[in-house]
Amino acid sequence: MRQTWKVMIRSQLALAFVLAIMNTSMGYAQADCEPVDGVVPICGLVGPEDLERTPDNRYIVISSMGSPGGLLVLDPQTDALTRIYGEGVGENSPEPGWGDPACTAAPDWVLSHGIDVRVRADGRWQVLVVNHQQRESVEFFELLPGDPAPTAVWRGCVSGPDNANFNDTVALADGGFLVTHMADQGLLPWQLLRAVLGFDTGFLYRWSPETGFAQVPNTQARFPNGVSLAPDGQSFYLNDYFGNTVRRHNLETGELLAQAEVMQTDNGAWTEGGKLLVASHPVSVLDLVVSLGHGFETPSLLPFDIVELDPETLASRLLISREGPPMGAGTVALQHGDFLYIGSYLGDRLIKVPLN
């Protein structure tokens, strides 16, 4: 009888997912690019899922999850956008010490997901990019000064293990990185069902130049999403999406140090005052599945929250809660001065929200 109940539940969930995917008209906004209630859209993008400051705090680097992909930068002084890699822009010049020596050629183009910008030990600016085009990989770029914007040079990569399905990454001091593995590729509907039913689907990888990929202990999660490194480099913060938690772990041992309950957490970013901001999606699983068929032509209207966390205790405070135009489905909130820049895995824009 118990087994029959489980089969019925799984069948009903599967049917609900199919019906949701068929109904892809929900959650659309108009394609105009006008401010709403002081919130300013910045358009001309394709799924700007992640945002990172340059080390001099002058520009914001933007990922692009849809075609033509690549990387862009935004100048917060003018909100002007510049493509720095992709569509014939940027250079390919592999260099030892940037990723796996076996990776000697750039992909034809880059579908960029999670990104991380950091100063290397030698003082050069490095951009790590989770890439889903041609290979599942973490691509290494160098960011060089330029006018009117920086330029990007592809330096190397690390291809993922079999069935890797990466989301977000953060660089480490030893030349390696952390990267979240959401769930094995090729079985997304089943993995979603498993996550909804309470089963772990993924974990956090650590890659180092000496030892390659290794699973970080105690990081099993239900679609692990964003990962952030503590400023002192001794711990990291893992966003367990369907586990509805943000977890702080010791970097070397994986020991769980603290956790906070936050619904369906996406990416994290540090404020200028040292707080961790995480994007949260307070919506049903069905709405999320519908959003996967939304595309990039118009913005989503899905509700989202931005939650501020204390880095030590993970005590939380709701900072922003939004629904509707000019954009929903926020995935990351990056502070620059008196504004938050918020990206999305859907649609054609990010938004600029004043901090009160």
C-alpha cells in the first residue's frame, strides 16, 4: 500500500510538471523598458544570471545564459553596457597556470552561468565562468584594463567530470575553485521529482591544480545553487535550493558551522558593508518549471526576495520583496553604492533598485 502511494504521488507530480511546461504563457511581462516605482530596467541582455564587481569597483561583470552568450560589463556611472567576450569580441590566448593544462582551446562560444571575479596571487584579474556550451566546464578569463571598458582574454579551462551539471563557482587562493553540481545531466525531470520529495541530488566540488575534482564532505543538497567564499577564505556559504537553506561550512573539512532557512535560494553576493545578500524565490515548484520554458525575449514576473544574512550567525533580514514589472525572477543582488543591481536567469534585462 505504501509503495502504491509513492507511485501515485510521483505520477501526479510528473503530470503536473508536464502540464506546467505546456502552459508557458504565465509570468510574462511587457517588453517595454521603462522604470516602475523607481526601479530602473537595463535592457539588451540575455539571461543575466550572475553579477560580479571588478576589483577596482568601477564595473559590473555580467553573465549571459542565452545565445549569443559571452560576457558583458556595465558601467554604473552611466549604466552603459559593453560586450567584452563573444561574437568576435575578446581574445583567446591560453596560458599555463590558468586551469587544466590539458585545456588548450576555447569553446566556439560561451553560455555563461555563475561567475566569479577575483585578484590572483600575481595581481592579475581573473574571471571564472560556468559554461554550458560545447562542454560543461569552468572557463578562465583574464580581465585587462581598457577604454571605455575592460577587455577579456580567454586563458584556459577545466572540463567537468562525466554527468557534471554546474551552476555557480568561486575561486580559491591555490589557483583552484569551488563549483556547485546541481544534479546529474540527462535526467532533469526525475531529479526535480527527487528534490521535491526530499532527496539530495547534488553537492559541491572542489578542484585544485594538483588533485583535480573532489567532492567536498557534508555538502550533499537538493539542487545546490550559489556558492560564496567568506572574505577570510576560511569558510564558504552554500545555497541549498530545494532544501530551503543557506549553509556555512568550513572550507578545509566541510564541517557545517551554521545555517539559515531561506526559501529556494539562488546566488549570493557580498555588500560593501560585509553582509551576504541571497536571492530567494518564494514561488511554487510548478511556477519554477513553467519559467524554464519562458525564454529570453521578455522578462519574467515571478516574485523574488532579497535576504540579507549576517556572515557569522546567518541571522536573516528581508531586504527586498518584489513581484511584477519591470522584472521578476531575480537571481542575484549586487550592491554598488546606493543601488542594488539584480540579475535574472530569464528575460532580456537586469534591474537597478535604490537602497532606502
